[in-house]
Amino acid sequence: MGEAGRLSRESDVERKGMANQMGNLSVIETILRSRQTFFEEIREGKGVAEKMRAMLISSVAFFALYGAVMGSSHSLMQALSSAAKLPLLFLTTLVVCAPTLYFFNLNFGSNQSLSQNVALMLTSITVTSVLLLSFSPVVTFFLLTTSQYQFFKLLNVGVFTISGLVGVTFLSQGMRIVSYGGGEGAGARRTVVWLWIILYAFVGSQMAWTLRPFVGAPGLPFELFRQLGGNFYANVLASFGEILGFVTVR
């Protein structure tokens, strides 16, 4: 009886674990297939905490996988480092920028709670992570077929740009459904969201520069972090210059 009870409890634990995994994936499917329903549930406060937890777990896993692909162009240590730093990049940027959007929306008449606000931001981050993961076979292909470091770095910048733009589009749509409505301040809140998106992009790019490297320059030893200096945008322009033969960049 004792052995049967133990096996039954272990079976229950396994089923709950599988259910949680399926729940995380079902949230992603709902976002992509039925975003209107998903955002309406957030507006009504249905299962917001569960949705946030599922999105957080999924996005961290997907960012880590894509980070490992990026870092594998250099070494195993760089792959492990990038797998840890990429989720940290997005979540830290979210923590830095979330209060700004919440309080500005509040100032312009939004009745949206902080948890609803964070849930919408996590939706954007989750969509971005899913798209990054979907690009990983393409990035792996170029990793295996080219040795041009600057090209590979710019390829990843382009992938992040496309994925991020789609992610913030989901955020804008979610804000419209959850918060805008009609009434006083709706137009101002739309403007605030897009200004916040620009702020988020600047903070995120600076955070990425602070946490670099993610790819790792060939010929240089593994570094967890590099010394501060320069900026993300100047480095991207310099990388274009090296590809075109104008300058040489590390």
C-alpha cells in the first residue's frame, strides 16, 4: 500500500509538471492565434498571474536557447554566458522601463493596474522571444557557413530588430484593447505608449552594450563582460564600415 501510494504521488507530480509545461506553451499559442481573446482576458483580470508566470518561464527559456546559439560562434563558455545574459537583458530592461509606462498611463486616465501593465509588456517580450527562437535555424546556418564576425553580429542585430518590432506591435495592440477604449486621454495614452517604446529601445540597446559580448570576437579570449566605452550605435555603424572595407573593428 505504501509503495503504491508513493508511485501514485510520483505520477501526480509528473502529470502536474507536464500540465505546467503544456500551460506555458498554450499561453504562447493563445497569444499568437487568439490575441484579441488573450488581451480581453487581461482587461477583465482573468488569470493574469498565471499568464505572467507562463510567459516569464517561456520567454526566459527561449531567450536562453537563442543566446546559446549566438555565443556558440565563439566558445562553449561564451554560449553559456550568452544563454544567461540574454534573458537578463530583456528582464532588466523591463524592470527599468515598466514604472515609466505605468505612471504615465495613470497620469492620462488609464484604469489599468500594474499587474495588467506588466502582463502586456511580458506579452511583447514573449512574442519577441518566440520569433528569436524561430530565427535560430537561420542564424545557425550562417554560423556554419560564414566566418565573417561583423556580418554575423549584424545578422543578429537585424534579427533582434525584426523580432522586437513585432513584439512592440503586440504591445500596442494590447494597450489599445486593455487600456485605451474611448474617453478622455485615450489619444495621449497612445502617444505615451509609442514614446515609451522608443525609450525601451534606447534602454535595451544600452543594456545590451553594457552586458556585451554576446557573440564574442574571434581571436580574443572569453570575456564575461567588456570594459565600458563607445556605444551600441557607433559599433553597428563601424561594423557596416568593416564589411564595406572602410574600417577595421574588433
